[in-house]
Amino acid sequence: MDIELSPEDLSFQSEVRNFLKENAYKQGDYNKWRLNWFKLARAKGGWDIPKWPEKFGGPGWSPTQHYIWEKQTAVSVTPWDLPFGLSMLAPVLMNYGSQEQQDRFLPAIRDRKVNWCQGYSEPGAGSDLANLKTKAQLTPDGKHYIVNGTKIWTTLAHIADWIFCLVRTSDTGKKQEGISFLLFPMKQTGIEVKPIITLGGAHSVNMVHFTDVKVPVENRVGEADQGWTYAKGLLQHERTGLAGISRSLVALESLKEQAKGVKRGNGTLMDEPAFRTKVAELEVDLMATEFTELRSLAAAAGGHNPGPESSILKLKGTEIQQRIQKLTVEAGGIYSAAWGAKPVGHSFARAGMSGYLSSRAYTIYGGASEVQKDVVAKNVLGIKKSGK
């Protein structure tokens, strides 16, 4: 793929760089700066929602412009942003939601006024998501669903205002059938959020219990019992985002600089052939994955939704992130073991170990690597299950 930048693209790159430099966070009220940053980005013509279609206020960028934006924002100071409403729910509403739902939810998502969380996985339905048991039964008057069940690994449920949730509305037919897609507020009677502390010591995920939670029928996206179709589309957008290609490019460069500061004999760790070979292998794999991402962007620009290539990106992208974290721990050496105490040795060692422990989940959430391999085998390589 030819990614040589045209004069127009170089001009756009310069414009992006100037915007990011001029509006970088300096000092003061961070939240005020954050909201103002999005207002300024919006005034640029949809830069606050770069992946949204023009129809919904997005900038309508070419694949190359998306590529430039991702590269530049990865190396710049930009405000934190949550993907659940912006990058995951919004495409579902755009494709399957009613006009009323789009008018109701999309503006608040764009303005970052409402935090969303994702109610998918359950204690007995993680990788086998279609096996979910959380039930939603219609009231006799047909105006509400009553939701009962449990979700797990629900990221940031403890700060979320709303949840988009997969529930079972029918037990007949295949297990992929009978699933509906509901939206409802988290701050209501019948919802209990219990924290789960991860291996890295962070509280980001939770278990969520629903007991007789009342949800208006108008909060169902699309048709009843068709939620599996909408969920698959959402997962494709989520997996593409989880690949983190631009972030990995920055992280790998940072790793090389860190390794150059670690003394080994008369040189540094980067002078050691064994370590340098691992870094080189990472660079090659990352480059190949980056080109796959560019092909995906090109397809999206042509009006196509993310396809099985999103599984390739998620599979390879998360594995690369883990390998970078592992090499960071290796570079930190014995000092990485002190991550939970007072930092000693190399300045990056403590964060490196914490990042390594947290990265163990990268190949599990958003669809485990085993699931992604099944998707690739079936939809890319055309391999069917035996007897099918």
C-alpha cells in the first residue's frame, strides 16, 4: 500500500500538528481544558468525533487523514476520552437506532456529558457470549422490560451513567436468537455494582447485578430478539479500537529509548543482540499490523463496516502490546520486582511491571484470542468446522 503523503495530506498533517500544539494542556483546571479542547476540535469541523460519518457531524476524512490523526494524537497531549459511547454505542445507534434514539442519545455522547458502560459478558458467558442468561421479560401491558441477571468485567460501571446491555428476551431457537439490545440508566433501584480489583492493582472492572430493573420498551435498539446482529457490529468496532497500533508505535520507541539508558558492559541493553532482535521482530510485526489497519480504514472510507480484519487487528495488536510490556519488564531487570513498593532503580521499572500485569487481560477482553482465531479461520481462510 502506498502511504506516501500528497501535498494536501502534508498540509493536513501540519494543520493537525499546529492544532494539537496550540491546544495542549499546560496548567490549571484539567476538566475545563478538556471540555474546551473538544469544543475547539468541534469547531474545526468534526475533529471531536473523527470516526463519525459526515451525516452525523464527523469530518469525512480520507483513510490517509485518519492515519495522520491517529499518528499525531498518539504522540501528543490530548484529553482522556471513553470509547463506550463514542466509538461503540454510537455506530450501533447510527445503523440500527430509531430517529428518536439518535436525537436523544447522540448529542450527549458527542458532548461527553454521559458516561456509558457495556453490559455483555456474564459469569457463564464470556467468550461464548451468545450463552448469556440475563433475562428481560415484558410487563403485561407491553410497555416495559423487567431485567434480572448478572454482568461481569463491566469496565467503569462504577462511574457510568448508562449501560448498553445484551439481554435474553426469548429462549426459543438458536442461542444467538432471542437476544435484545437495551439502554438504561445505571443510577436506579435494582442495580448493584461490585468492584473487581485486577492483577495490576487497579479498579476498572466490576460485577453488576440486576434485580427487577425496569426498562421502557422504547429503550430497546432495533427489533426484539435481534440484538446479536447489533452486538456483532459493535464488537467489530471495539476490536479495531483495541488494537492500539498508534499507541504501540509510540510505546515501542519509548522502550528503545529506555533500553538505551540501561548499561550492559561497555554499552547498553540495546547493544545486546538478543534484546535487539526481539525489538526488531516487534517492529516488523507492528508494521504488518499497521498496514492491515490502513486497509481497514480504506474499506471504511468506501462505506464498508469493519469485517473480519477487525479480529486480525485485535489479535495481533493486543499481542504486540503485551510483548512491548514484557520487554519493558525485561529492560527494568530486578528493579521491576519492586513495582508495588517505593520505586528503585530505573525510573520506568515500576510502571513497566504494573503495565505488564494489566496487559494480561488484553488478549481476553473484547473477545479472547481463541475467539478471534476462530473468526479469522472461518471468515478469512474459509475453514469450516468438521462435519459442516
